[in-house]
Amino acid sequence: MTGTAKTHAKGFKPEAKKHLGQHFLHDANVIAMIVHAVDPKPGDRLVEIGPGQGAITFPLLDRHGELTVIEFDRDLIFPLTETARAHGTLEVIHRDVLTVDFSALAHNGGPIRLVGNLPYNLSSPILFHALEHAAAIRDMHFMLQKEVVDRMAAAPGSKVYGRLSVMLQAYCQVIALFDVPPAAFRPPPKVDSAVVRMIPLAPDRIGIDDHALFARLVRDAFGQRRKTLRNALSLVCDGASIEAAGVRPDARAEQLEVAQFVRLANWLRAHDK
Ligand code: SAM
């Protein structure tokens, strides 16, 4: 064991590392609200991304008795493991979360429930990584930048409805739960935060025939969001195809429901466009 690790065991709290997006929660009320939102039930397989110094980890362990955490910062592994002994059974995976196969974690004990106050610099990659493993995930409760949560949960017609809204809502039910001010963290981030719940849809409710084509269509449609679909999608299809799929070619992406994007992508796939 290194000297640093021994010091940690005596309660030394390492400095927050900016490059790892470390903003540690210290507001007991917010922590309690997160645990209440997750509401673990016996037999649930809980997995926390980025436990940090354990702000959510230990209350969850006290409530649930066992938990798996994925943490990239090696300086936090030893203090987490040591402190956890008094709270329950903690499995620590010392890895970059983007390299973790959530499906493999789900093998023992059914779909996992993901929890995390995420590093904001990695929010989108982590969300898309989770989507790739959606079948292995029962639900997710994440703290993110409020601006990102607003985009994730936005409805058509809203100024912030965009690619992230459509891509996430096509695969999950997205529910913004509550906002959290910067003062709830040490050090405080420069932006407001919010907690969001995502529940992956059952495969038969998703209904997308070609996931790559769907993703490309959504990307192109919002790539030039002021343009009509006919112009924005000119590299993917023509106006006649859009119309034949039952979508108005003179509409703009921000006006389309998620189901209309799905219908258009499926029509193009079925007609080999
Ligand atoms: N959960 C703690 C809390 O609420 O106080 C810490 C949250 S902090 C915003 C984000 C955590 O994610 C940090 O502990 C950081 O080290 C960890 N982290 C950053 N990048 C990571 C990665 N690629 N994989 C796993 N954990 C990562």
C-alpha cells in the first residue's frame, strides 16, 4: 500500500480533480432526495457511476446493504473500500465507466439500476454508452447539468428540443425530477444541476428498424435546425419520400414528434432509400 493510500484511510479528503469533473455533493437534503427517488427494493442490483468520496454511496449502502461502484480515480478507491466496511458490501470497479460492459454486470441478479452524480464533461458519452446497454438497465437516476436535463426532457416546439431529446426519448422515458443549486457541491460547479430519471422502453415499444439510419436522420435533421426537412435531409432522402412517409417536408426538425422521426426512418428503410 502507498503512503498516500494510508493517509486517506485516516480520513484525509483529497483535492477535487477538475479534469475528472469532481464536484462532491455535501447537501444532506439533496442526498436524501436522491436516495428517496431511487427507492431501492430488496433484490435490486444497484450500480453507481463515479462514487467519489461516497456522498450517495454510503447512504445507499445503509439503505440497501450492497452496491457496485465504478470509479476512475485511483486515489478514491482505498478510502471508499475502507469506509464502506461499516455500511455494507461494496464492490468497487476501478475503471473508466465508458469501458464497462453494463450487460455483464446485469448477469447476476437481473437488469441493473444505474445511479450517479456524473462528471459533467462526460455526460453525453455516458448517456449514449448506457443507451447501448439499455436492455440490461432497469432505470437510471443521474445528476447532470440542468441545461442538459432540460434538453433531454424537452418536447417538440421547445427552443431546447433537439438531437439529444429525440435520441434519448426514442429509447427511454425521460423524467426531470428536481433542480440542485451549485452550493450543494464542493467545489461548486459554475452551472445549475438537476436530477433526471430515465426508464428504458421495452424493445417492442421502441420500434426502430435500423438504429444507424435513425441516428443519422436525427443528426442531419437537427444539423441545420432552421432549414425545412426537405433541405436539411437532402443528403438522406427527397421531399417526396418525406411526404410518402406521412411527414410534412416543409416542417422543421424541432416541430417533429419522436414517433414521426421513427416513422420516417422506418419508411426509408422499408423502401431502401
Ligand atoms: N458521487 C460523488 C458525489 O456525488 O459527491 C462524486 C461525483 S463527481 C461529480 C464525479 C465522479 O465521477 C468523481 O468521483 C470522478 O472521479 C468520477 N469519474 C470521472 N470520470 C470517470 C470515468 N470516466 N469513469 C468513472 N468515474 C469517473
